[in-house]
Amino acid sequence: MYRWFKSLNVSIASERQQRKLAKGIVDENFIAERAPFIFSHKSKEEIREVPFCYRPNLIAAIADTVEKHER
């Protein structure tokens, strides 16, 4: 992915810097777990467990953010 961004003249932070920033953004309102996803490559498919996170009450989080910015 880094090469793709570089080919478009987009500068991105290192993975270490991205992880550091992500730790500051993610709080206890997020749930992180591993789940099976299907990855297709050429003519074969592979099921792998990969990490992902989600916010269980996304609508309330959006409403809170909008309310904070309206003040």
C-alpha cells in the first residue's frame, strides 16, 4: 500500500507513527477482536482470521460528536 500512495505522491506516516496515533484515538468504546474474512487472490479464496474493531453503539457516538461540534 505504501508504494501505491507513493506513486500518487501521497506522503503517509510510518506504521509505528500510525499505531501510536491509533492508540490515542481508540478508547474503551471500541471492541477489537479477530474474525474470519474471505480473501480472494487470483483464482483461489482463502479464509483467514484477521483483527478488526468496531464501535457497538455507532449512532450514539456520531450524535455525541455532532453535539460537541454544535456548541
